[in-house]
Amino acid sequence: MIQGAGPEEAVVLSGRAAASERRADPDPGQRPVSPDAPVAGRAGEHADPRARSHRFAGYRLRRLLSAALGLLLLLIALWILGRWAEHVTFAELLHELRAIGATQIALAVGFTAASFAALVGYEWYAVRFTRRHLRFALVALYSFITQAIAHAAGFAIFVGATVRYKLYGGHGFDIFDVARIQLYFSTTFGLGIVTIGGLALALDPAPLAHVTGTSPALWRSLGLLALLGVAAVVFVASVLHRRVRILGHLVELPELRTTVLLILLGVGDLLGVAATLHVLLPADLALAFHETLSIFVAALALGLLSHVPGSLGVFEGAVVLLVEPAPEQAAALFGALIAFRAIYYILPLLVGALGFAAVELLRWLRPRAFVRSAPGSAAGHR
């Protein structure tokens, strides 16, 4: 899964949900995330306009810096793509696209389906965490529709939350339930990307070391530190049952077995995306899968930092920079990246949009077919 939302955006949404739950939920230990200030602190903040003004100014500054970074990364990526595009003619690009075999396309579609299947696992446990009941088939459908649209549209935290509320609202889920689902989903993705990123750096730090002109040992050490960080978070949160502060925000994880399963789902999701890219890459590049994985994780990280919708341009530019193909290989690499964008983004978007329209049409024709669910205790949500 390729998300375009930052942790600050996730907390803006989830913080409102948590604030309401402090008033209504008698068991605050069930909240997946707590805002970065206690209730009393927030009340005092409202009483002090200057503190509130400073906080808002800080938030706007972070948003401005994030937008500036995204624009900078996009411009650099476009410059890289433009430089390599000088070696490619339109006719060569069409030839390379036609040269992609049916087996490659079938494998890419299969790995894309596997990635979206892992996302269904995210969604299922997130819905259970809200302690509401919903059939697995509906959760799977709603998960696919949400992610297919959010992946391509970008701004996943907002688009995903909006689509989820539209889909789940007909079953009695309120905005706070949707915020919990979104946050649970984002936390799982975060653990997954840090884990897969740590593994990729530990196994093959050469691409990043070559581009940055630094030692592979440095990047391998960073990868091992990332894995140790995930292990520490899991131990403290799931074994000791304590909340963990990540990027200034308190996060609560479920019990150990569920947390490990969620991390495996996150890793499986990203492995599926990397495999989709790998099978489409030209054989002349002679890249092993672990090399593709390292390149993919680095490109994905830059795409997430950019906040560009779907990481469009930034992801491709990073891949070209890290692969550094010979001029005669540029057309084949560009063709593979276009095919990857079409299979992983455009195809699910078309299917997801049709599914969304079908759900809305069925709700209009047969409103009783979508029965509102009642709050209940979902076994094993902890």
C-alpha cells in the first residue's frame, strides 16, 4: 500500500475522535491514540488565546514546510525524469510497452491483488477494534474501494476517511468509529513500512550508499536500528501493555499475537507492491528481488515525504535515480514504470470506482439490504 498521508494529518483526525471519547467512553484504555496533551492541558489552552494561537501557527508552519519539501522533491524528480527522457523516443516507449509479456502482466495483477488482500486484513482488525460487527465480505469490499480510490487520489488520510465514512455510515458507524479505523490502519502501515524498510537496508544498502556517496555499513546500521525500534515498540506496547509515544503522540497497540499479525500484513502488503514492480522491470537490468525491494522502499519513502498525490513523478524519479540505467535501457525502464502505474493504481481505481457506484446504487434500490449494525463486543479485538 502506498499512502500519501503524514502522521500529523492522522493525529488531527484521530485527536478529535479521542477528545469526544474522553467524555463518552468509560474505558479510556481502549483508545488507539491519545492527543499529545492531557485534557486539562487542552482546557487551559482554550483559556489562553496566545497558547492556542502559537499552536495553530506552529501547525501552519509545519504544513508550509511539508508543502515546500513536497514541491522540491517533485521538481527534482521531474528534472531527473527529463534528463533520462532525452534518451527515449515515443516510438521506443511504445515498443517497450508492447514488449511487456502477458505472463508479466498476469503476475503483476496477481501481486497487486495480494497487496490489496493484505489491506483487507488491516481493515478487518481495524473494524473489530471499534467493537462493531460487520460481515467480512463487506469489510473486504469497503477496504478495496477505499484504498483503490485513496491510492490514486492522494491525500489518503482525508480521502480514505471520507470514503470510509460514506461506506460505513450506512451501518451505524459514526465519525469517531471511522477515525479509529483510519488511525488503526495508518499505524499498521507505519509499522509495516518501518519493518520492511529496515529489512531492505539490512539486506542490501548498496543502492542508497551509491547514490548518497556514503558507506553501506551506515545504511545497514540504520536498517538494524529500525528493526530494533519496531521490536521495542511491540514489546512495550503489546507485552507490557503500555502506550508508546511515537512522533509526539501516544499509541496503544493490541495484544502481542494480533500486533505481530498486523506487522506481517503490513510487510505482505509492501512485498506485494514491490513484486508487482519487479516482474515488470526489464530483464536487462538483472536486478534481484532484494535489490528491487531496496529501491522500492527508498522510492516509496520519498514519495510519502513529498505528499504528491499517488507519489506521481516522485516515485518514478527516485526509481530511475537508484537504478541508474544505461541510456539504451531507459526506454524499457520507463515502460515498466508506466505499466506499474497502470496496473497498481489505474486498474484498481477503475474497479473501485465501479464498486463504489454499485454500492450506492444498491443502497438506493434496496436500502434494507444494508442493515445498520449495533455496537457490540468483537471478540479478540484486543
